[in-house]
Amino acid sequence: MSLRRVEIGGLVAAFAAGAALTPGALSSDAGRVLVIFLGLVAASLLPTITHLINSMTASGRSVHNLRRLEVEIQAAMDALFLMFGAVGVSVAALVSLSIEPASLLSEIPYLTDQILPRIGQALVVAPVALVLWRVGQIPAILRRTLKVRYESALEEAKTKLADKAPDTGAMRQSFPTHPDFGKVISLQDLQSKDG
């Protein structure tokens, strides 16, 4: 799934905002809360992916509906795996921020106290911004997939109902009418028979 221009612009802005943060801003309580949030997002993505994979069955679906469902599931999987990858990048960057840099790197001016922490924070903030931007897609993905499955089930039910319904000839044989049913009789003829 490709990123739209708006998302690329947002990622660049989020990367710049993360780099502009004071070094160490994400290393304390904010980092722990962020890890919990990212863990919850990742934990919600995996069952959603499993649910989508399990929804691709052929039972009773037309070829057209199977193709529609496959397109929806592919788009959903792309979006969910992109979000899962963004969560992974953010967590890896948070872990790298918590690791003490090698002593050799400390000899280079500004590298370990300014440059690397700012890059790490930018690598945390940009993917988190992408996840927040795309998290609203999960309910929309599930609704679209449910709609395709509903239409398939409705089509299957209509087909089964049509297959089980007897034809009109069988219905007429099941409920025969008397030969005189609907016959027009003159009132005078009826009175003359009674008289």
C-alpha cells in the first residue's frame, strides 16, 4: 500500500517534530506510556489480521463476490502490516534510545548527546504519527469486509431459497382447484334449477 502525499508530508513533519524534541524527552514516563500504547495497537492488529485471513472462504460465494472480498482483504492486510511495521520501528527506536551508546561514539562531539537521541526520537515520533493517522482504518476495513460478506451471504440465501422453491406446476398440483371453480352461472339458471 502506497503512502499518499498528505501522509508523506505528515511523516516528514512528524520526523522533524521528533528531531526537534529535547534529547531524553522520550526516555522516561513518556517512553513507557508510548510502549504500552504501541503494544496495545500491535495486540489489536494481530487478531484483526487473523480474522481477515479466516474470512476468505469460498462456501456459497460467487466468483464476483470472492474477487471483491479478495481486493478488500488485500487492502486491509497491506494497511495493517504497514501499521504493524510502524509499531515495530517505533519500539525498536525506543529500545535504542534506552541503550547506552558505545564509549567510542562518546568521543565524537554532539553525536551521543544531541544527534543520535534526536534521530532516535524522530524515528519514534514519525511511525507513531503514521499509526495514529491510520488507526481509524481498522473499523472501516472491518465494515467493508463485513459488507462484502453480508452481500455474499444474502446472495447465497436467495439462491438456496430459489432452488428449494417448487415451480408453479408443482404448486398447482399440490393445491388443485375444483373443475367448476370460477365458472360463471346465470342467476336465472340457478333459480330455475331450484324451482
